[in-house]
Amino acid sequence: MSKKRGKSARATIESKLTSSEKPSSVEVIVRKKLLGEAPEEHHFVVADGKRLRNIIELADALETMSEAVFMHHVNETRNDFSNWVKDVFYDHSLAEDISRAKDKVSAQVVVLRRLVKELL
């Protein structure tokens, strides 16, 4: 029942927007979310104690992170960086790309490419 209410409310909001307003409002939300800072309770605390607040800091941390710390977060059973990007920044595409990276250089390249794409 609540799903039905949620859909009709969303439909009502969408119907109030003109077609030219819809893409720009969605684009702003996506960019702000990906390039923005996570709330403090959702900062990523790396195994070495470093705290990451955003995707840019993730790219920087991957640069200097030891292989042991990286492997603590990324192994055959999990990928904490991918999960953080998906759960906090709601970027499923970037999260999927990060999950395919099996070493820290590859993960950093994926993150940096996405940041460059967002900034252009």
C-alpha cells in the first residue's frame, strides 16, 4: 500500500515539472551526490585509520595505500570501496566498475576516469 502511495506522489511531482526541467534537476542531483561529501556518519574509515569523506579522497587514498590495506578492503568475498560508493553516493555504475578492479592502481584509474567525466 505504501508503494502505491509513493508511486502516485512521485508521479504527481513529475507531472508538475515541464520536460525541460526534468533533465536538469536530475543532472544536478547526480553531480552533487557524486562530487559531494558524505555525511560524517557515512565517512569511510580505512583499515589504516584514514577517514574518507568523498570520491576525490578515495582516489587520493588509493595512491598511497599499502597493498595490505587495499587487500583488507578488496578481496574475493568483498569490495568495501565499491559498496561505499553504491550505498553512500548511489552510483551503481561506478560501484560496479570499482568492483571489477582487482588491484589498487586499477581501482584508482576507474575512480579518476569517472571524476574527470563528471567535471567535464
